[in-house]
Amino acid sequence: MDFLKSGSSTSPSPSDMAAQKELIKEQVRNEIAMANAQALVNKMTETCYAKCITKPSTSLGSSDETCLGRCMERYMEAFNVVSKTYVDRMARERESARASSS
């Protein structure tokens, strides 16, 4: 958005505006992805901690570590299945919408 800072009286070209718009969209997508990843890690940590750590102490026992590892693996597998299904469904709906508007 340098054109906003410059104080110049000339307007940015439509291609400059389109490029800036795409850049902002990409930045927003990245921020959303980061927020979603952080939420996933937080939820996974809460869920697996509640399931696996029955007697909190200053260190993890081997059974706690094993439980946490398995829990996190299962959680990520489930997340990946749900995410893939969602993405596939959205792609089908988008394709269906395009076909019906043509």
C-alpha cells in the first residue's frame, strides 16, 4: 500500500490496485491459517492432556508419553480426514454452482 503512504496525487493503476487486493487477500488467508493451526494445537493439547495425564507431576512417565503420542497422532489423523472431506465437499459445491450458472 505504498501508494497510500506516498502522498502523491496520482491514482494507482487498476493493475496496481488488483495486485494490492490480491496481496491483502493472501495475507488474510495466511493469518486465518495460522489462527486455525494454533487453535488445532491448543485443542489437541487440552484433549490429550485431559485424556492421558491422570496424575500430574513434575515429569511424564513412559505410559503418559506413549498415551500423548498416540492421542496426538489420532487427533491429527481425524483432523486430516475431516479437513480433506470438507475441502472436497467445497470443491464439489463450487463446481456444481459453476455448472448451474453456465
